[in-house]
Amino acid sequence: MTTTSTPNSPVCTYTHRVCYSDTDAAGFVYHGRYLEIFERSRAEWLAQRGLSPTKLINEMNIVMPVRELTMNFYKPGRLDDILYIDQVIEHRGRTQVTVKQTAQRKLPDGDELQVIASAVLHIVCVDTNTLKPKAWPDGLFLAE
């Protein structure tokens, strides 16, 4: 797993190798696994900012639940594919963000990337004590 981004880029790319546990009986990435892969990508996005879910809970008193999710599947991912997961903050409100994540793989005959799945997530900032929406902490989206 590697993660790349440039300081002023809104894109964070997480790399994931498809293994047996990611696939179904036909050898394709099981649709539910994309949710887990996308979650790992968001965890890496936090880590790049020196944050973690534990730190958000213990130091900032917030959690970030997914309120709504839409996924699209275009091509099957396969065993041993290297997936490149990009995520872009499409909209940021006071208590909610919209994140688009895209899973791509390189085509066998070159460096061109092929989109195989995407998701749009609406994530809410929630206070751990009241369980009500709360404004995002200052600086969390600084690099966006």
C-alpha cells in the first residue's frame, strides 16, 4: 500500500493490490470489498494529516459517519490488479462533506488508467457526546 499526493492537490491516491480475500468465486472483486478499500483510502487521507479515528474521538470529540453512499461499477476488478483509489472532496459544508472516490487500474498495454468503480459519500461530522452534527475542526481540510 502506498499513498501519493502533492501539497496543493485535492487528490489523495491510495494503492491497493487485489488479493484472494477481495474476490468472489468468479475471481472478481466482490462489490462489498470496494467499501472496505475506499475506507482504507480515507484512513490514509487522515493519516497524511497526522490524524486517526482514535485521535478524532479522543482529542476532538468527533466521529465521521457516512450518511449516504452511492456506488457505480463499470468493469470487474480481478485478482492481482493494482487499484489506484483517488478521492476528491467535491463539496464541503459546515458539518458535512461530499467525497468522490474512484477505483482505477492500469490497462495491460500501457500506463492508461481504466475506471472500474466509483462512490460518492456524504460524511457528517458528529459530536461524540451529543451525537449531533458539529462543525468540522479548523485545519482538517487545509490541503484541499
